[in-house]
Amino acid sequence: MKRYLISGGGTGGHIFPAISIANELKARDGECEILFVGAKGRMEMKRVPEAGYEIVGLNVQGFHRHHLWKNIGVLYNLIKSMCKVKKVIQEFKPDVAIGVGGYASGAALRVAENMGIPVVIQEQNGFAGVTNKLLAKKAERICVAYDGMEKYFPAEKIVVTGNPVRQNLFNHDISKAEALAHFGLKEGKKTLLVIGGSLGARTINHSLMRSLRLLTESDVQVIWQTGKYGYSECKEAYSRYDKSKGSIVITDFVKRMDYAYAAADVVISRAGASSISELCLLGKACILVPSPNVAEDHQTHNAMALSSKGAAILIKDQDARDELVDTALTLLGDDKRRTALSRNIATLGIKDSAAKIVDEIEKVISNRI
């Protein structure tokens, strides 16, 4: 019976691929055992058990770049966490350790490497983070989503697999009419979907709040996922405007993203790897606003990889308040450009990514037997 250790999390961009990989492993071998390692207090501690898998939590955090003295506690917790992982690995005895990024991934995979457990890394972004670059030296295989990753990793270890995405998004039986009805919206109007990631995006929310008059007076519909931290503020701001012409659906979290994507003519999104992979596979015309508050500014690199191919519109975070809504309304009114963006982004999607990654995991195990 095979045993798999999967580590990572922190955001949906790490968690959804991890769960997709686990689901593919289970689909191939229902008798295999899977154990997740995540960071206490982060999303994975809730999402992974919801998906039916056991998870062990580590008390790990990111390093402080501007307040170096705070790293004393971070290092102490990291050492304790690595000791905990060593015990977990000794008891669980995994055949392979799989890392998808996030605070816990670095600690868990470094210990696994030192204990002789083969390691497979899944790098979602077009710009490799420090942790994965360090882990790559001993990793058996590095699964990536973008070409040109040889500048970060040993070329002989790289396999282009794409990023696994939530399979429940691909419900092709949903018509646009059904999707619009799900949100109480009308047929015959262009629809804008606004998503800021699993926790929301402050800049995107403020950009829409600043242009609510323009949105409410235009003949468009909006599905606006604010995230839990911005919901009350956005809802209160919209309450002051006339709703007789425009229609804006505000929610902290969209539970049925398959309906949301099916309803959308244009999508505004951050440029996280998972979001981009979904947009590519669904062929959605989109405007990307990369978050500046991520390691190595990797979202800008992700967005540039698309915008340079005419597959997305990129708006910098600092320009969003002035440009975002105007650009979205212009695009909604430009059928020719929307079609071109949709066509170009669809060519960049890599299908069956989870299956491709599991193929590589199985090869790694076979090579060790």
C-alpha cells in the first residue's frame, strides 16, 4: 500500500492543487494512504478535512523582511516544526513527499529530503519562490506550469504539467441562462465577474467602490466576490446607490464558481496561479490585477506571461482605482477584443494537470523500487 505525504497551503492557490493531486491519487488507488501537512491557523486546516483528508498542523510562519528581530520566534517555531515533521514521517513512512508551496511545505519537504524520502515539487507560478529553489537541489521531479523555468530549476528535473484546478468548475451542462438565473440576473446584459481570491482583494474592492455610480448607471451586471474582510464595507457602499438600472450581486464567497464563470462575459481577477489556470482552461476574457503583496512579485510575472501573448489585460495594482472599471466597461462593449482574448487565453490551458503530476509521482516511486 502506497503512502503519500502532501504539504503546503496558506491560500486557495496552494490548497486546490494539493487536493486535486490527492483526489487523483485516490482515484487510481483507493487503498493508498494520504496525509497532509499544513500550517496552523491557515486555510488548509479547514479545507483539507472538508475534502476528506487528514492533516497535521505546524506552527510555522513566513520570515519578516523588514523587522529582522521578529525572526527569532519564527526560527524557533520552524525548528520545533521540523522536529514534529520528523516524527510524523517516522510514523507514517511515506513513499514520496509532495510539496505545493506555502509555509509548511518548506519545513516538511526539507525534513523529508534529509530523511531520504523522494520529493516531488509542484511550482504553480512563472517565477519560482525561494523555498522551492532550495528544495529543488534534492528534489526528484519538479512539475511546473510555465515554459522557461530552467532559469530557476535544473532542466533535467522539470516537467511541464500545468496547474491542477477545481474539477467542479467544468460542468458543461450549465447554460448561461441557468447561470444568470442562479444569481438572479437577466439574460441579454453583459456580465462582469469580480474575484479577488479566496480572501478577497482590497485594491479591487476599493476600485469598484470608487466607481459604483458608473457601474450602477451602465447597462451591465456584476457578480462581486468581496472576500470575508471586505464584504460589509462593499455592501454598505452599494446601499447608497440607485439599483433600478444596474444589478450588482455582492457576496463574500461564491460557492458555485461553475455558475459564476458560466455567467461571466469578462472576469476581473488577481493573478494567482490557480486563478490563471482556471481562466485559461475556461477560455475567459479577463483583466488581471496582480497583487504586489506576494513573495518575489510572482503574480506580476504570471500576468505578464499572459498579457505578452494577448491573452489578458494587465492593470497594475497602483493604477487599478483609476483604470479598472473603465477598462472593464470598455471591454464588455468590445465583442471583437473579448473574442480575441478568449481565443488566446484558451490556447495556454493545460488539461489533465493532476493526472500528469501523478504520472510523475508514480515514476519517481518506481525508480526507487
